[in-house]
Amino acid sequence: MNTIGRLVDYKYIDWFKLRSLLRKELVDVPDESLQVKKFSEGYSNITYLISIGNWEAVLRRPPFGNIPSKAHDMKREFTILSKVNRVFPLAPKPLLYKEDTEIMSRHFYVMEKKQGVVLDDTIPKSIGESKKVGPIISNSMIHALNQLQSINIVEANLTDIGKPEGYLDRQVNGWIKRYHQSKTEQIINTSDLEDWFRKNIPTSPNPTIVHNDFKLNNVLLDEQNPRNINGVLDWELSTIGDPLTDLGSTVAYWGESGDPYLGINIVTNQPGFYSRRQFVEEYARLSGRDLSNIHYYVALGFYKLAVILQQIYYRWKNGELNDSRFEHLNISIKNLFEMADLARTKQLL
């Protein structure tokens, strides 16, 4: 029988051997053809929907081409999911991890397929109009983040996935270092902002799980009831540390109408969604945490996002990436640094 259906990236992945592996090592995988669909790559890891008959799963692998050392660590993401899924079922259950160059050049893993809808820059008609569902989705995001951060990391045996001591200091200096290692041209002078980050590091609250990429398009919404979140994706960068770094990054991704071009997909700028201030205020009410230094964390969130795009722009500028989407990232990087400075001077919230 024909064991392979629709093929993508067949030059890089031996789907025939992958199908054999899945049939050998996983239960309830039928003897039918393999179908593959590539999800949007975004700027990070590559994700595929793989299906064999009525069996579905998701495969994750690093991007093609040269990537920074220690980046896109699929083994670490698989290990974290193995632990987090037990106490936070919105995290997908990992099924299989492999390093097999006969299948593909990079390590990869397979996880359960969570059902739901991802919002990037539009809202499907099945979800509803933004004025109605915006407040519901905003509130659901805050509750999911608080639920994750409420997990007892000791009881859940999660303390070994990160080092909370000095976490924020490492974050600040690490991201500043990453920016200067990937600098291309003088997009904007960041020295004052970086000096402020180093000199004003706040005292962190008690450590929690930190997802490190908690944003709306990493969440799967229930299509029938957007009040429910069915899954939280992309756990590669997760660790144990300061929970307010997650809040700061989430707010940085939470675009508003009137924002400059930020180089990311945004849907929260539509009517009905919480403003950044409303998001922070509801989080404070629900979590009970002191947010007197929230401007620091939001500024750091914008800075980190600028650096992420700068690393991609650096690879595009050096010819490692051939993708027209990246040509104008320097504009969004400049705007993100300016947003970080607005947050620093308390003009944003």
C-alpha cells in the first residue's frame, strides 16, 4: 500500500523511516498512509502535524540551516514536557524523542496533538467577533498563566529544570550579550537602557515555572468555547525563575492599537481585548503579587523580543536565511527598543 501521503520537506526528512519508527515504538498507530502538514514556521522551531489514519500527533524539530549553539534544544523541551504535563495538563504529553540522522539531520520529538484554534492576526468566524470574545480570551490567558505559576515546583519535582538563584541577573546580562553578539548596524543606541537594566534589577518574588514564551499564539483555544484553553505550546525555553519575567514578555507581545510596527503577528489590537494596563491589573488581582516594578519587567520583555528579532535579522543579513520576511526587521527592532524605553520611563502602562 502507499504508506506516504502528502509530503513536505522530503529533501530533509525521510518520512518513510519516520512512519516505520512511529509504528514500531508507539501503540495504536494504524497501518495506513502517513499524511504531513507543516504549520507556520514563525521565527523558531519547525512544527508538523503528522497523521496516520485517525491517529494524529505533532513533530517538533529545530530550523533548517545553521543555528546558534545550544539553541532549539528538543531533548530539553521533551524532558520538561514529560514533567510539566503531569501537573499542568495544558502542556502536551510527549510521546517519543529521537536522534536519528537516517530520518533527519537534527534531533526531534513527537507529542500529542492538542485540539484547538491558534490566533495570530485574525479571529476565525467560528470563535466570534473581537468585541465579544476579546475580554473572554484576555481573561483566560491571565488565568492560564496564573494556574501555571501556582504549581508547587517542589512537590511537582521541577526544581532541577532551572536555577532560580540569580535568575533575573542572568536574564538581563544574557540578553544584553546576545544583542551585542548579533548586532549588525547601529539601529538605535541602547546603552542607557542597558545600563538601567543592570543597575535596577528588582528583588524577585518566589520562583515558579517560567514558560519563557507565554503568548497568545502559543495557546490553543477551544473553538466551541473560547473561554477554555485546550493547550499551551512551545516549552523549549521553560525553566524555574522569576514569574514576572513571563508576565513582562506576555505584555510585550500583547499589542495595542496605535503601536508602531513590531514585526510580530498581533490580534489583541482589535476591539474588546484588554489593554496592557488592564491585563496587568487583572493579573495582580488574581495572583496577589506585588507589581510595583512591573515597568522593569515589561521593558525587559520588549528588549528580549527586539533581541530575538535581531538574531534573525543578523542571520538574514549574513546570508544564512533567504526569506523576504526578514528584510525589514530592523524597523521593528528599532520600534521594540523604543517601546522598552517607554516602559522603562513608565509611559506605557
